[in-house]
Amino acid sequence: MKKALTGKEINYYNYLSEVNSPGKYFASHLKYKIFCCLWAIASIFHMANFNGFSINLTFFLLTASAITLIAKPSSTVRLLIFISLQIYQAATDMPRTSNHWVIAAFVNLTIIQSYIYLIIKRRSFFIDKVELMNIFAPLVKMEVIVLYFFAIFHKLNSGFLDTEASCAVRFLLLQNSYYDILPTSKTLLALNIYLTLTIEALIPLLLCLRRTRYWGILLGLVFHWVLAYNPLNGFYDFSATILALYFLFTSTNFSNKIYSFYSQTIKRKSVLKNRLLQFNLVNFALFTFSILFALALINIYTRAFQDYFRHVIWTAYSVSFMIIFILSMRTKDDTEEKGAFSFAHYTLLLLPLITFLNGLSPYLGLKTESSYAMFSNLRTEGGVTNHLLAPISTQIFDYQKDVVEIVSSSDPYLQRMADEGKLLVFFQFRKHVKKHLPAQVTYLRNGEKSTFELSKASATHELLSGSYALDKVMDFRHFMKNGEQECTH
């Protein structure tokens, strides 16, 4: 027991023996620790988006684990605790898990899968961190490319290309109404649609090629930085997740540059502290002025911006990240990996495959939510599709073909669907009725009129039954009866 607790005489495989350059090994070790910090910070931005730091015990523990991981990113135990809590929270949120949180869960599962793979391979629980990163990083990069593939593929529909309905137009109008920077002519609105498609197509293409990878990262950084300021949502949580995942595409030169800035900041802090500790009138005046200036800034920011986390914390974090990244681009790095997507074993492709199938769900007739189709104007329900390339015949499941139109209901949400001319997939309609138990609802299901009355319904009524597992996994958005699909999540 003592040996197990102290780690003495335990098989700890040193991956350094397989690396030609010790310098490259230690640079990769630094990269691993910085990624752990960035991944934990992305989680904090996620919780900040809806003030979720202390909503429940899980979020409190997730916040605490993120902070402890940042404090000691070299700890494998802290990483495993953190990602396990994140996976648990994503599973708890199902089926309404946000898209970036779904990707985060897939990334975390990939890390755990890679860890288990190395345990079996090395016959030890003590896994080298550099080897662990070398195993999971290529798989996570595949998942990022899959995310971008579907982000652009889902938008290839008539609704997104329609200036009257397109989410690209709505985003620009909302952002401009808040910041009032760009003109809103019809030409510019139409241009923004195709500009969005072009940028989202270029990013993964540039990331896949070694020579253009850094330009792809830079383009993505600017794109997601701008997107984070849209008042429609707190997109900085999505952007922070993407920043952390971009980091895996970078060479160790970027990691070294981050560490260099960190070291210089610590040294300057120490020098400044020593100077200010020497009491004199100048230092006293500087100290007093600094406090008053900081309070004045806080007062200005409090009055100017309601969302301080977006305009202060996110701005400071993202701009610092981009500046250091741009500076790292100026230095050529011969240690950049050549096989960015090389995987250790074919069994490790399971999570990237599931990530792909999740994005394919709308075209298979499965769920339309949490399938990376956010704000895409995609419509695939009711035997009709607005996609320009994927025909409705690809739907091998019938969930989306079973459609309900609400006539009237005592339930406010269902009545709103009726008033606004919106339809629901029967699967989603049943879930809502089962959860909220409306006193009465009259609806048309595939053209046939029915009425549900709670007081007369038996426990085995079709609207009060269903599979817990399927209800937990699948979720469908409402859609328009007539016209193009509106801009919704």
C-alpha cells in the first residue's frame, strides 16, 4: 500500500526515451500544461455566460476543479476530475446541451479514451503527459474539423441564403444596433451571408494544411473574437472553447512564447513591487493614483456595459491570446509536427466518428438540436428540406416526418406555437406534454385532429409515455409551417 501511495517501484513509463530531442519533449510538456489551463478557462467562460458558478453543487465543483487545474496543470488527477465533472454536467443538461458543450464533452471523452488506451498499452496508471497529449491531440483536431464541416454544410440551405430570414443578417443587424459601426444596406447584408460561408469554409481548409495552418488559426481567432460580441447570446463561451482547441494545432513555439510573456510579467511585477515598497512621496502618489484610476475605470465600465465578463474579461483574455499568437507567427519553428492528424490506433477513431454522426443527425431523420446546426436556418422536418445538397431521402428514421400542428392549448408555449404558425415533431410534442402536463391541447397530427385532456387521459396514453433514454438523447426544434425557417438556435 505504501508503494502504491508513494509511487515507488511502480511502472512509470518515461516517454522521453522515445523522443529524439529532450528540448522538444520539455517544450511539449509545457504545451500540455498550457492546454490544461486554456481548457479550464473555457469552462469558466461557459459558466460565466449564464452566471452558473454556483447554480448547483455540480457547477460549484466544476468551477473549483477548473481553478485547481489552472493552479497545477501538470496534475493528471486534477485534469481527470475536471473533465469528468464537465462530462457529467453535459450529460445532466441533455438533451438541451449547447453545441460547444457537446464538443467539449466529446473532447473530454477523447482524452479519457486516450488515457485508457495508454493504461492498457503501458500496463500502468502512471501515464506520461506528453505521450497522452500526442495521443488525444490528433483525434481532437479531427473533431474540430468535423465541427467546422457541419457548421458550413448545415448553412447550405435556401433559408440561410435569404436576406429576409438568414441568421447571418440577423447577427449583423443585432451587432450593429448595439455598436452602430457598419452600414446596413441590403448589399452589405447579402455580402455578409457569403462572407460568413467563405470564412467558415476557409478556416478548416487552412487548418488541414501545414503551410497555411497558422493563417487558418488567425482567421478563426478574428472571426470568433468578433462573434463573441454579438448581443444575441454570450458567444464568448463558444469562442473560448475554440481558442483552447486551436491551441492544439499550434507548434511548441507558441507555448514557449506564452511562457516567455508569463515569465516577463512575473519579473516586471517583482521589480515594480520592490520599487513601490520603497516609501517616498512619488510612490505614494503613484499608488494612490493607480487605485483611483482603477476605481474610475470600474465605474465607467459598469455604466457602459452590462455584460462586464464579455467586454472586460473576454476582451483582455482574447486580445492577449491573439497578440501573443501573432508574435509567435514571426518566428519560424522547425519543430512543428508533420502528421497533425496521425492517430495511434484505429480504435481511437470511435469518438471522432460519433462526433461526425452527431452532426449528421438531421439528415438521418434524428435530432435537430445539439447537432452543430445552431443558427443555420436548416429545415429538414415534415418530409421537406431546404438544404441545397442533402435530399430528404437520406432520412432513414421517421421521427422528423411525424409532425404536429397545434390548434389550441391551455399551455402557453403550445398556444404560442399555434399563434405563430409553428409546427413540432410529434416526438418533441409528446416530451413537452409529458413534462408540463397541460390541461387541454387540440392538435393536428399528420392531418388528423385529436384532443388531449389531462383529466381524462390514462397513464398509458401515448402523450404520457415514451423512452427515457431516447428522450434524454434526442431533441427537436420547432419549425415554420410556411416560409423559410426562422433564425433559431
